[in-house]
Amino acid sequence: MKKPKRCLKLNSLPFDIISHPTQDLTAVSTIEGEIVFLSLQDDISKIDTVLQHADSCRRILFSGTSLLSISSDKSFCVCDIETRKVQHRYQNAHDNPLYALCEVRDGKVFATGDDEGVIKLWDLRKEEPIVMIQPEHDNFISSFSVDSTGSTLVAASGDGRLSVWNSRQRKLIARSDECDSELLTCDVVRTNSKVVCGDGEGVLNIFTWDNWGDISDRISVQEEVSVDTVLCYSEDILVLGCMDGVIRATSLFPHKPLTHIGDHSDNSIEALCLSHDEEEILSIGHDYFVRAWSVEKLDEDIKKLSVEDSDKDSGDSEDNDDDESDSSEDEQPKKKKLKHISSKEIKSNETADFFSDLA
């Protein structure tokens, strides 16, 4: 296993992790309903622990001076970051346990989704904050994402479908056909032109904007290893947290597996986020650890990929100048099939490293 420079073991199973965009403040939610506040300065250290919910706290997010959280106790809370005091508690936000949370726009409009597929849109500026209720899906809402304007909201579900909403008009735009497996995460990428969804069979399902009926591409990551969480590192680079505990990076266009960032042994990855200074990727897993991974190797891989693409474009231009008949006679080399690193390969590498140290 790659060793992170820094890690911290929590007292209870973590569900979500998020870093403040400008402050050295990271929050982790747990199965006990707690929110643990961390500092990343020097070592990862606890600043405070607040019991926020009566049951597991499933999702959290920073928005302005507030931290929002949802729970399987059906509540939706807004607390002040500085005082850690609850500003608003919507005790029965849904009829069922909540699972997904997303800021839609303005720091005031949010979306929540529950275990039974119900989506609610909230405008916290209003006295009656619930402005939309839609029971569109037949299974849990796993994830939300929005376009850069906050006008289009996409929701992934355990029923294997993606739904697309006009958040301003509060109406359904489209609903996809059912995919082969449950959709566990979604992200808008490529400047609002694509949506990528990780599923329970280890596949990234790619949807093209305004063509929501069926997927336009399908990228296999690791057979029968679910992609449980996706971090959009840049427009074309994704970091994937998988059920086998491996944190993988991949380029989407073109598709190319990149570096193995790290892993939590065989413990499933629950969530990923970037640190506030964007120098580390933070991960939480079923081993109860918060781990911090440097992005240095990933950035090196991205630079190499950019150079390779430039060289390929130059080579293609030169090839086009050659006689077509000559090029057709040349035997074309077979392309090497690209694949992501597996947990089995990681263990093999660990064993090799162990014996090399004994030599």
C-alpha cells in the first residue's frame, strides 16, 4: 500500500469529507451523527467534534459561513462554522432517510435526495423553504451535480437512471434509460458538455449534454468493483474511490488510466475531496482513517499525457503528408490495451517491495 504522508484514525465510521475552499478547515461526518472538524496544518489534527444528528450524518458541505448536513434521521441542518451552533434544523425534511445533498446556486438554493428516490429543492431565503418535491426515482438518490450556472441539476439513482432538472423552472428536463447497474455518483465535466456516472459494476457511464436518453460512452475501470465516489480534479481528469479500497486516477478524453494515488488496503472508499490549498487529495474509508495524498505524481502524469497528445497530433500531421497507398501497405502495430491498476496488483507490488528491502 502506498503510504500517505499524513493520516488520522477516527473513533467511528466516516461517511463524508469536505474541505473549506479558503480556510484550513476540513469536516468529516460519521455514522454516529457527529461532525469532526480537522486542521491539515502540520499533522492532521482534530479541532472539534459536534454531535449534529441522532443518526448517521451522510452528507455535508460548506457554503459561505455555514456547514450544511443531512442525516438518516431525516433531518437537514445548517450550522455556523465559527460557533458550531445550529442556525436551522429542518427536523422532518423528508419522509425517509436522506442520502444526497448539493448546493445548486447562490449559497441559498440546495437539493436533497432520500432513500426512496424523492428529490426536494430548497430555497433557504423563503419562509417556506421547500420549493419543489419530485418522487422521480424508484430507488435512493445517490448523488447530485450542477452545471456552472446552477440552472441544470442532474441526479443519479440506485435505480440505474439519471434525471435532469431545470432548477429555476423546477421541472424535469429529461430522464435516461436504465443503465446496467445502480448509479452511485455523478459529476458534470468538460465545461457542461458531459456527465460522468460511476456504477456498481466498476464502469464510468458517460452522458452527452442534451442527449440524455442513453450513454454515449462506457469506460470499464475494474470489473465487479463499484466506483463509489468520483472527484473531478480537472475538466478531463477524474479521481475514483472504489470498493476495493484503491484510489485511481483517469483521463477521460482520451481515456487513459493514470497514477495509482493510494489505497485503504481492502477497505471501501467512502468519499474524496481536495484540500483547501489543492495540494492534497483527502480520502476516508471503512478502515476509519482520514488519509492525505500528495497530488505531485498525478500532476506529473497529467503533464506527460499533455506532451504525448501534442506529439501524437504532430505525428498525425506528418502521416497525412505521406502517400496513402504506402501507408496502407504498412502493418499497423496493435494498440496496447489500457487498464487500471487492480487491488491484486497492488498487493503483488507490496510483496515485491518487501523482498527487495531484504536484499
